[in-house]
Amino acid sequence: MKAKLSLLVVVLLTFLGGYTIGSASVEPYQVVINGNPSKLKVGHDKDSLIVPLALPVTSDQEDWNISLLRDDKAHKLDVKMTSVKRKLRGDTDCYYCAATGNCTQDYPAGSGVNYAGACEYICSGTGKCVHCGGTGKL
Ligand SMILES: [Zn+2]
Ligand SMILES: [Zn+2]
């Protein structure tokens, strides 16, 4: 009886292991935004990944450069997003985050999660201030 039980456990483990490998397409992707690991959860639509990115808009017209690098093997999504205008700005302290570079919408600030422990979407789960990109400077 005891031997039978441990065999069942082994079979179950094999099944679970196989299942994880077989369902690679629904494995969560690690999203990295401008080099910062994010807690964002990526949506799936057939073979497309849906990435909910937050873009702060502070003036009449905003131009963003966004490039995405999808690595299916590593289950990684590398996102580079920069405000075109931001590059032209000066070197003043960021007043949104008091120059800390941390996202003030997070709890605690800069953690990438909200008070409920879920991904905080203003900073796309990176914990970095979206206005200065975590640099503390505008
Ligand atoms: Zn945040
Ligand atoms: Zn800031």
C-alpha cells in the first residue's frame, strides 16, 4: 500500500512537470521596462502578447518611442519606452517623486505594487517614477 502511494506521487509530479512544459505559451512573461523588472502581467491573445503600458501625458502633444523585444525562450519581454520630448528637458529635480525616482503611487513607494500587493499600473509595475524614469531628474 505504501509503495503504491509513492508511485502515485511520482506519477503526479511527472504529470505536473509535463503540464508546465506543455503549456509554455501561458507561462507568465517577465516584463522589463527600461532595464527595470516589472510586476506587469502580460495578457495573451492567441500568439499575441498584450502589454498594458502606462504613458503619462503632461502636455498637448506627447511623442513616445516604444520598442519591444520578445524572447519566447526566456519568457521575457524587454520594453524600451522614452518620451521624445523628455530628452530635451533640463536637469531639474523631479517634483513628482521629490527626486527620489520612486513611483509615489506604490505602497510602499518604489515597490511596483499597490496597497493590495497587486501590480501598480501607473509605473507599469516597475516601481520607478514615470515622469523622470526613475532618475529623479526631469
Ligand atoms: Zn507605481
Ligand atoms: Zn520622478
